[in-house]
Amino acid sequence: MSSAPSENELATLWFLTARAMSVAGGGLSASRQGAGGLYAQAMLGISEEACIQAKSDESMASLTLLDCLARLGHVPKDVGERIMTGVMMIAYSDQTMQPLEVRWASMIASAMSMDVDDFQRCCVNARVMSSMMAQAPDAEVPDVPEAGAGA
């Protein structure tokens, strides 16, 4: 594998990869987009400025999905694993995987020459993260007596 991409290259690569997974899952929900942005900053170390620039129409149009896959094949292994984990977290965010999500994940793993054990580890990590971010069903809030109310 070659050297790590610049911050702007990584940001564009991440957001295109993540957006493709979101679309494969049925759409770009606000929660998936938010998770993608948070993941970019927290796990990939991308600055907010680079994230904003990468999500611009011009930046998104600068790569095709084939370009994206080709560039994923050249990222260092640790960066590739973090990208795969994030993409799978997005796929798992709605607790299901659509056939196109499975296909996109397979294409990413193949592009990065990821072995089965590494892929499975990324998937386990992604499931843990997505379960931590899953929205809890609305719980009924118990009535709390007002202060000073006699019992």
C-alpha cells in the first residue's frame, strides 16, 4: 500500500464511500449524514473544514465510484480498516442490510484486498458502534410530582 492520502483526499474519499453506502441503503437520511460527519472527524481525524469542502458538489463530482474503489486500493491498511468500519456502521444504522449495501461492502473489501478476518473485525466493530447510536424506542416518562406537593 502507498502513503496515506492528504486530509482533503481522505475526506473526499470517505464522504463518497459513505454516501454510496447510504444511497445503497435507500437514501441519505439526516442521521446517516450526521454519523458520517462525526465518524470522519472522530475516527479518521479529518478537520471540520476539510469535511465541509469534501461534501461540496464540486468535490463529490471529482471522483466516480470506480475512482473511489481504485483509490481505496492504495490507502494504508489501518486507514482502510477505519473506512470499512465506518461504512459498515452506516449500513448497520437501520438494523438491516439491503442487497446493494452488501454488494458495495464487498466491492470495497475487494478493492482494499481485505482478508476475511479483517473484514469480520471491521463488521463487529461497526455493529457495536451502530448499536450504541441506535435510537431507543420512545419510553414512557413517569410523572414526577411538583416540588412542594404534599404526599
